[in-house]
Amino acid sequence: MEYSFLMREGHPRLLLLFSGWGGEPSLFSHYHPKNADFLLCYDYRSLDFDSRLLEDYREIRLAAWSMGVWAAGMVLQGCNLPFSAKIAVNGTPWPIDDLYGIPKALFQGTLERFDAVGLSKFRRRMCGDADNVKRFLSCCPSRHLDDLKAELSALFHEVGKHSAPSFSWTRALIGGKDKIFPSVNQQAAWERASTPHYVFDEEHYSELLFSMALECSPEGML
């Protein structure tokens, strides 16, 4: 796992974000939480996690997107940390599952046919329309295809080896137009987990939902 402090000013409060597959700092560097440090976790080729990074914080707001919901649950389960909120965005504790996550055949097909064309098609599904694709690309994603495929493969194999993490979430935000984690599957997953969840007319990649989860806009008071 990779880490990047997007803001580190010695605040006692931390915003901790687990990105989805393919995450990198440039995708979230334009978010500026008030009165908090901001730590991004990404690249789940390994789930090695250094919890010492969190030791000095008196309050932690956790947000996780997509596959990051599973990754956060895996590495944080059993940790005694001062969470003020734990917010899942367009992901579930069962990330590769026909009923509660991404259908297995879809995930496996994406992995087996992964190349530059496949990545472009995935990003179109993730964003939903051309304008949202432009917003995503304006963040200048730069990771190489080989890195992305290796991470996708690692996630496929690691998810298959483990049961769902025993980690509870405060609430879940669901994009009703999500074409990666189907909305109906997300709703079923959070009902199974007895987690309050809210559906919005948004895609899998949603600046609105990110802002709400990261407390960077008035909507973050959800």
C-alpha cells in the first residue's frame, strides 16, 4: 500500500481517505479539508499498512471509495482508533460478489481483457458521460498500465482469499447511476450490514459524493 499526505500541518484531526483501484494523489489533491491533515492510501498490490501514521491524531474522519471500502476494512479491523465518522462511497465489504458488489464475471472480464482500450472503456463506465470523463482526466492520472493491471490482479486474488472484513461503517453513500458497483447491489450489501445508506443520482466517480464524504462542502454535513 502507498501513502501520501496531501496536507500535513500538524493538526490533531486527520482526514483519512482510501482511494479506489488505480488511485493516486493527483486525483484528490484539489480537496482541502479545513483544520485537518489529509492522508491518502492507495495502490493495493499489498495490504501492508503502517498504523503508526495515525498514532498522533485525536480525531480521524475515514472515507473510502470503491475497492478502498474493502481495503480500509481489511487493514483497520481490530484497530482502536478515534474515528468521528466512517463513510463508504460506492463500494461494499463484498467487492467481488454477484449480489453485494461487482459481479464476478464483470470483474474477471475486466482483468482478462485489460489493456489501454479496456482502461478507456472502464473510465467511461466509471464516469458515465463525456463531461465527467474530462473532469477525471483533468486530474492527470499517470499510473502505468502494468501497475494498474498488477493492482487489479492482486485485488481479485486477495478478495477471493478472505471473508468480508469485520469493520463497521457509520454510513454509505451510493451513486444511483453507478455502472461499476451496481446501486442495487450496494443497497443490498448495506442492508445486510445494517448500515445507514443514502442513494444519490450520481455515477461511480462523483465529485459530489467525494465532497460529501471528505467534508469539503456543505453537503458534507450529511
